Amino acid sequence: MAEYVIIVNQIEEYQMLNDTRSLDAIFRKAQSAVVGGEVVALVRQNANGQQYRFEEISTLEDLNVYKKNVYKYVKEE
């Protein structure tokens, strides 16, 4: 089974930039993955490019909790 990978560093960058369009696109893809029975992997990438997985999301409920947590740090324009 394939998985959808979210690079958390990228999420944090989009939060700082208040880039809701990019965040929306990521979460649409993640939702499609979960609905299709795939896992969403949360991955952090360090400065030398190495990645490590620290969480997996497999339900829409868990994805929505993560999404809500991400968006609470985005300023509304």
C-alpha cells in the first residue's frame, strides 16, 4: 500500500507564511489518501536531508485533529 508523506518542516514554513492555499492542497491530498485506505506519514527532515517518520495518520478523524492543530497557527487575513 502506498502512503502520502507530509514533510512537517514544509507545513511549518507555510504556517509562517500564512499560505493557506498550499496547506489546503496538502490536506486535500492527505484526505484522498486516507479515504483510499492509505496511510499519511508525518516526517521531519533535518538540515542534511535525512528524514525520520514520527507519526502515521490512518483515519479521517486523526487527520482532522492534525489539520485543526496546523491551522490554529495560521493568521486569518
